[in-house]
Amino acid sequence: MNLQVSSRGPTEDLLTGPNLRLRIGEHIVDTGALRVLTRPELPRLTNKAVAVLIELVRHAGQTVTRDQLLDRVWTGRFPTPDVLTQAIKELRRAFADDSKPPQYIETIPKIGYRLVATVLMLDDPESGIVFESAMSRPVFVGDQIGETANAEIAEIAEHTIAPDGSRRRARMVWLLGAAALGAVVATMAILVMQGRMRDTAAAPTATWKVSDTRALTSDPGAERRPHLAPDGTRIAFSAGDSGGGPSRIFARSIEPSQIVRISGGDAQQEGLPVWSPDGTRIAFQRANENGCTIYVASSLGGDEREVGACRDSSVSYYDWTPDGRGLITAQSTTHDGGDLALVTLDLDSGTKAFLNYARTPADQDLEPHYSPDGRFIAFRRGVAPYSDLYVMPAVGGDVHQVTHIASRIRGHAWSRDGSALIFASNFAGVMSLYAVDVASGAVQPLGVSPAEYPSAARNTDAIVYEIPRTQSEMALIDLDDANVPPRTLAPSTGSDYAAALSPTADRLAFISNRSGQLQLWLYDRATEIATPLTDKADTPVFWPRWSADGKKIVAVASIPGSSRQLIEIDVASRRQRVLSKPDESILFGGYAVEADTYLFAIGSSGRNNELVLVRHPREADESRQLIESGIAFAQVDADRRAVYYTTTAGGLYRYDLDRGDKRFVSSKVSSVTTNGWRIVDGDIWYLTGFEVKPTILHELDPATGEEHVLSHIDVSVRDVNFTVMPDHKSLVLSQIGTEDTDIGMFTLTRTDTH
């Protein structure tokens, strides 16, 4: 490796090239295609927005005046200053730059703008130059781990592994320096790596090919959470026993063979099997209404040993450490808080150690997986349904955000060569598999759908996954008499979720895929007829909430090529209006107390989510009031003029709309409870239990913090939304009805295109 130092900046031929690709912070921009590749759901950028971006890159870390930008981008024209303002807004929206202070483009009042994000120039085989602005993002350094971690993050971001296993090493230049308003001192270093591709016209782009797709199981009942052995010859999975009892752990060969029961088992549900690196042991968990416990058993069956308790099966994912001597999982740093941090568990000593890496007390990190070479950890940040994938060195340190979808993610795995993550998500509507390049963040649909929980072999190109054949149906649950069976409402061959009872109690709004895409439906309790309220096949809809008069419903619409919008639907006319701004990404919304006043949850997948009280949205007199940051879920108690909400930092809070003060209520309900809680006559009802029987309904008194169990409901749920009938003697939730999930498999190979 040769290290050269140069003070020169980006040249004109580089910045004006037809196929220029830039890494801006954590995003990849293809200037020729006018695309932010790390946010494929967004529309193309305008030519002018890209031209403004290039000007800011040309002067990275320095203030560029408004007049300079107008003169350079709109040469020979006489534009109003507003065109530049709109271009900046477009770029900030594309980069999701809603942080304070900004992480990408800083406004210098009355002067201009400054690009403060890290800038890397990609795909230039001749110069191999990569530029980093002086104002890069803060770097977490705990001790010497920080320096090692940052070096390794740079390596995974800039090195690509070719199909034959060799590394392509791009040359890069680091621009280091410090910038201040009015004066910039910059130094640039050129790092020339071995293996330069001088004969390549352009750096190859990885694509993935799926082949040999097939089902491994087709038996009645559900086979779930498949996990491939390291050599790719065997799978472990959970399935109900022959007597219809709780699920057990089984293993079998990929080829048709005898199934071996791994676990001893009792009355508890078992699941989430994970092979050890040498293939001799399988970790799994047993869950009941009080929590879960992790065990390890021989991969041939028997020889069980208890590892330790886990807090909640819905967030207790784990993987083996590369040496096979421990497990890595997620736990709260405060025992019962809402945060989740990655922690290793030593199997011999029983000790645990939290990893030292870049996170805040409000972050929720879970589902860690080591890369095939053991050098990196991929994990999910954000409890469902707002998650993204991140990568960091196995030793800890800085983290690198890989996806920017802020959506439900059901499982992820490393590709065999460690260059990509395979994950399942419904950000486009249907739960499907995608490959995301760890270096660039570019997302490629794999064309495998429906699909969940992928698992990859370390030593082969095989991938196994769940083929979800689970139907969720709205069911009326009698809370007084447990012997009364649940009554299915609005039966269909689709799945129904998120039921919301109208204030007059005569209708239910709910989300269903019975038309092929998640849409908003209305069920009339008197006629027992269900009709659609929305019907745009390319626009999934989520989270319905009724107005106090029962005439309107707000819901979140995921607009193709754009972000999530909060829409309001007039039930009688079916007319819609958009309440949120075009550059906002809405997580959920609802009605506040006064007329034309709403709650917006705005953000992506973590601590920057904001709960905002919005009066007269999209009107000239619109006003906004921030209630809380780091929001997870919220409900309005209109009778008591209060808002209850959970945060990613943990626990339930109450905000008084008249006094403007807030107080902590309880840690019993937290972000881990997700949206499975409701306000019922001033008390909090909430559910525990996810995909296990029974589902437990609790009641919490927010004044005293006391709580008790209301009912043991003999159903399993995947969606914890519920709605309570006016007499409080019954409720409606989405129970798991027909469940016939199978295991699928395919071969995933990498091809490089120019």
C-alpha cells in the first residue's frame, strides 16, 4: 500500500462525468440516473437538485453563497431565490436530513449553504479518488476499540468481494481537515490499494441471481424459523408435534430424510433454532406467558443445557459467536427499560458483556448476526414496525447504516461472500426478499415472495426461508367467558389486521390484503358486509384511526416512489385529502382533541422520531407543537385531554394537553409492547405474548402504576393491535387462523455487471 498526500480537490472532469456516483454520508447518489440508490422508493431527483449537489460537493466543507449557486446552476437565467430553496429541500428530503443540527446540508443564515456530510467519490478506476469532507459525522471512540472499528468500517464500505473470493481494492483519497465559517483548511490523502483495476472501464456492480427455488416442506401445519447448518446440508426448524401440541425443534437433511427431534420439551413453545459454527450444537428458546429461556442442545438431539432467561420472545434474537463459546443477543441496559443493546453471553462462565459501540440510550438494537468471516456484525435498529439494518466491526466501535426503509424487517442474513445482507421486508407492500449491498446500500429485489426469515449457509450459496402461509383473521373475543370460542368477523381468504371500532360501535375499520394489497376496509356489524375504502393496488395503507364523530378516518399511505403520507378519508364520500407535507415520512397518526387537530409521528426508525401536535394541517394558519422525540407509539385520551406515548428510551408517559407537562407512568408498557396497548376509560389495556398461546390481556392504572391480568386469551397473534367494545366485555383482535407455513430454499449467486 502506498500513501500519497495531495492538496488538490475534485477536478472538473470527475465531477462532470456522465456516470458519477457519490457516497454522501450514508447514501449513494447516481448523478447520471438522478437517483438516490440507497432510497429506491423515492422518485428521481430533478436535474437542478443534482446540479446544486455537485456544486456543494465541489466545495465540500465550505460555505457556498446563494448567489454562487444561482449563478452556477441557473447560468444565463434570472431565477427567484425560491428555486434554490426548493432544490435544497429536495436534497434534504432525499437524504432524510431532518436532524438538528443537520447531518448533510447546513444553512448558513443570510449567506448560503455548506455540505457537512462525508463525501466519497465512487467508481473512478483511473484516479481511485475518494473525497471526505472536513465536517464528517461524529465518531464514537470508547478506547482503542474506536480506532480499530473505524478502520474496519472504512474497509467494509470501500472493499467489494468478487465472486471468486478475492477482494477488489479501490484506491481512495481521504480529504481531512477542519472547516470554520469564512475559512477552511483542508488536507487530502491518497490511499492507493493493491489490486488496482486499471483495465476496467468502470467498477463492476454486484447483482444477485436466484435459481433452483423449491419448497423443502409441504406437510400440514407450520414449519417455522428454518436455520441452515454451516455446511448447508441440514436445516433446523420448529414445528408442532404430531398431537397438535406446542412447537418443538427438529432437524433434517436438505434432501428428503428422517426428521430428528432435537429438544426434550414440555408444555412450552419452542422456536428460533440456530446452529453453532461447527454444526455440533443448536441454540433455541422456550417461551411462555412469563418470558423465555435460551437453551443449547446437541444437533443430534438431547444433551440440553440452559443458557439463561430472555426478556421477551418477540425481541430475543441471537447468534453464536464465531468461536462457538458464546451467544450474542440483545438486552436492556437498565433491565426493564425500552432500550436494547447488543450483549455477548459466555456459555462457560455465564457472564455477559455489553458491546462498546456507537449508540444512544434511546436506541433499540437487536437481531445480531456475525459475518461469515466473523469480522463484522449486522443488526437491526428499531423494534418493529420501524426498523433498518446496520453493520459494525465485531470488536465494536462506529456503526454504518445499510438500509433506509424504516419498515418492518422479518429476518436478515449475510451473503456467503459477506458483501450483502439478505433481508425480508414489506416496505413495498408484500413481505419479500431483498439483497442490500453493504458498501453502497443499493437494494435489489430478489423476486422471492411471500418470504420471511432468510437463513444462509456459511460455506455454500444456499438460502432457506419461511414461506408464510399464515392467515390472520379478525375475531371477537369474549372476556367474561373463556369457554365462548372466538367469532370470526368479515371472513375471507386474506389476512386482516389493525381493527379500529368506530365511536358509534357499528363499524370496524381494518387493514386487509384480501384484494391482493394492504388496503383499508370497512366492516358493518349489522349487515356483516365488508367494503373497501381504498383501492390503489400500488399504495399499501396502514394504521387507521377514527375521528370523534365517526365520519372520517386517518391512515398512513405508503406512496410508491415517495414517502409515507398521512391521509384523511371521508367515509361517506370516500374522498381523500393529504394532511402531511410532501417531505415528511409519517409513521402513524391520529386525531387530537380539538377540531382539525392531529397527532403526527414523523421520522424513520429510531431516536429522531417526533410526536407533533398539528393544528390546521396544510392550511395557511397551520401550527405545530413538538410533544416528544424518540417516539414509539401514542394514543389520545380525549376525555381527559391527555396523550399517552411510549419512547424508544423506554416506558409509558402521559402528556397533559392543557398544562403542557409530562410525567412518567410505568415501565410495564414500553416500546417493546409496540402498538399493543389502548386507553380504556382512563386505564391502559395491553397485550403480552407474540405467536404463543395464551395471549395475556393486562390492565394498568396510570395513576397508581398498579396492574393486573384481565384475561388469558387462548389465541395466538402476530399483530398486537386490538380494539375494545363499549361494554368492555369483549374485544376484537387479529388471531392466527389457518397456519400452514412451509420452508423454501434457493441458490443465490453473485454476478458482476459493468
